[in-house]
Amino acid sequence: MYDWLVVGCGFTGATLAERIATQLGERVLIIDKRGHIGGNAYDYLDESGIRLSKYGAHIFHTYSEKVWNYVNQFADFNDYIHRVDAWVSGRYFAMPLNLETVNSFFDTNLTSESLQQFLYKKRVPIEYPKNAEEAVLSKVGWELYDAFYRSYTKKQWGIDARDLDASVTLRLPIRMDSDKRYFSDPWQGIPVNGYTSLFERMLRHKNIDLLLDANYREIASLVKFKRMIYTGNIDSFFDFEHGKLSYRSLKFEHMGYDTEYFQHVGVVNYPNDFDFTRIVEHKHLYKQRHEKTAVSREYPCWNEEEPYYPIPSTQSQQLYRKYEEAANKLRNVYFCGRLGTYRYYNMDQCVAQALHLFETQVSKREKVTVVG
Ligand code: FAD
Ligand code: UDP
């Protein structure tokens, strides 16, 4: 008899399992239908010994000191600062848009001050942007939108930017200076020995048992447990009774090269060319020295077996609310995480949500409502 069954071994499930085992002293069985721990943050060494992130580049970045301190208990992080270039009209431009990007795109000599006025003239005057297209147009206008956002967004999501929440494109800042960092968060980095080793440390406890290649559907009737935390997709838990939630997926093409470096930065985005959105060169992120290299191309697609991105749109949120209502009625099942609460969360947000759920409900054996 376990006190808790935790379904899903990504950041959300691992954080809750660790907290329950170490802070409550209760017994946990954590399962994953995949053959590895770490969820989408899982990484491994390929046949050449190069560390690869199986599900795309994962950079830990956060504004929360609490979350940063929490994850730093389980790994040393390197000081990697994420850099992305976009390949547009046969040239590299720094992303997110900054002073240098704009100067080089328009062949201007603007300063930080004159850039504001320049963009003010370019922008489309929309006071309250209603979608991901308007969010960009209201800041920089059509030319930059068409070159850097329109096709990337369509390729990534399979739907037009005007059918997505403004929050999608607002994930990227627009900078008036020459700051080339992809993320502005004060704490950023990658575990020196990889994410998988961080997860091994999180789960190494006598109160935690781990079962891989174990789907909740097959396991639930075979083990006894008092309460459950579910971090898989919420619609599948309820047998899709209100209809299927959409998730955008990716196909990853991992390639090895007999050369020291393939590209000059960790990620190059291809908004307008090719079927893939970006190429990741993992060595930059892990700061690994190696005579060979490995890259991954990301091809967006629809694949229900691999649900990576909840779709941030009004329509999807309306359907999700029905599942959230059903979830709130279950007394001993807690839903959490990117798939469990259908939110386009980064890793730090998953850890923060899991810590919050633990502190406010799980540790008190209370069930209030699904946390946001
Ligand atoms: P997941 O990591 O998805 O874990 C859920 C686990 O549940 C999975 O392992 C799944 O196999 C398991 N599961 C599901 N259903 C069942 C079932 N029925 N039975 C058993 N197990 C089940 N975030 C960042 O902060 N920085 C980044 O740079 C970044 N880059 C990303 C790049 C890509 C391409 C993607 C797709 C995501 C990226 N993210 C990034 C987001 C990050 O991956 C997520 O925020 C985080 O991994 C979510 O953690 P989670 O535990 O909620 O879910
Ligand atoms: N985006 C874009 N062009 C780019 C990079 C991002 O239009 O070169 C938009 C696109 O809509 C994307 C969103 O910004 O889905 C968020 O980008 P981010 O890099 O945060 O996406 P993720 O890493 O989550 O895939």
C-alpha cells in the first residue's frame, strides 16, 4: 500500500514525489509510461558521448529565487546564457528583436532612444491586442512581424497567430538595447551533469519507488494507493469524455557531425525556410568540449502520442475548463503540470506550481481546486 501514486516523472511529478517523501515521510510510487525519468527534460549521452536533450533544448530560467534554490539542491548548474539567431533572407539576426536586429534589418543607425520613435511610427496602433499577431503588430508593425513571427508561428502551431493568445508571442521581449540574451530571467543555466542526473538525485530516497514503462491505465488496478497526483494529459485521464484537447507535437531529427561545431549559437531559428522551426546544437548549452557535434532539427506536427504543447487559444481553454471542473470533483486526485493543467508552462513554472500544490494542499491532505 502506497500513500501516493504519482503519475509522470517530469519536473512536476518528481518535485511532488520528492516533497512528499522527504517532508511528509510518506511512501510514494512514481510511474512513467516512458522508459526513462525526467519527462521532456530527459537527456542522455549519444554513441559519441555527446550529451543530447531528447525532446529539444531545455534551458532552466527563472525569476523565482525559491525555485532556483530548490533545483540547485539536486545539481550544479553551469552559467550558460541562451542565445538564438534567426535565419532570415540569407542572414543571421539576433532574436529576440533588439537594437542590432532592427538596425541590421532596416540598414539604419538608430540608438536606443531613436529606436523607440522609429518603432512608434512602424507600429499598428492597437490599444488592446487580442491575439498573438496583434501583440507583435502593436509593438513593431508589419515588416518585422512578417519577417520574424508570421511564418514561424504558423509553422510551430499549425494555426495563424491571430487565432492564438497574445501571450504566445509576448513570451519574447522586444529590446531597445543590444542585449542578445533569449531570456531576461536573473537565474539561468543547465545542470552540469545533465537533467537526468538531477532527476536521479531528486528521486533517490527510501520512500520513493520508481516504475518505468508503466502506463497509469495498466498500473492503476494493480497497485494500492491512498491518493494520486496526475501529471499526464487531463483529457486522457477522463477518457476524452468532453472531446480531445489539442496539443501541438514535434518530430525531432537528431544528427551527428564529424566537426567540432555546426553553428555559432545554441539555437538557430528558421522562420521562413524549411519545414523545421529550429536547429539546436546541444554542446553550446552543456558547454561540452568534444571533437564531434550533434544537432536536432524540430519539425512541428500533430501527434496525439506525443503531446508537447497545450494550445493557448480561447477555444482550447473553454474545453479545458470542463475537464478542470471534473478534476475538482475528485477528492483524492490532484492534477498538476503542463499536461495535467493544460498550461504552456516552462520548467520553473512547473516546479513552482508543484511546490505550491504541495504547500497549500498535499501537505495538509486538502483538496481545494486545481492550482494555477
Ligand atoms: P512532462 O515533462 O511532460 O512529464 C509528464 C510525464 O508524464 C511524461 O514523462 C509522460 O510520459 C508521463 N505520462 C503521461 N501520461 C502518462 C500515463 N498515462 N501513465 C504514465 N505516465 C504518463 N521549459 C523551460 O523552462 N526551458 C526550455 O528551454 C524549454 N524548452 C522546451 C523545448 C521543447 C521542445 C518542449 C516541448 C518543451 C520545452 N520546455 C522548456 C517546457 C518543459 O519541457 C516543460 O515545462 C516541463 O518538462 C513540463 O514538466 P511536466 O512534469 O509538467 O511534464
Ligand atoms: N516566435 C516567433 N519567431 C521566433 C521565435 C518565436 O514567431 O523566431 C514566436 C512563436 O509564436 C513561438 C513563440 O514566439 O511559438 C514563443 O517562442 P519560444 O521560443 O518561447 O517557444 P518554445 O521554446 O516554447 O517552443
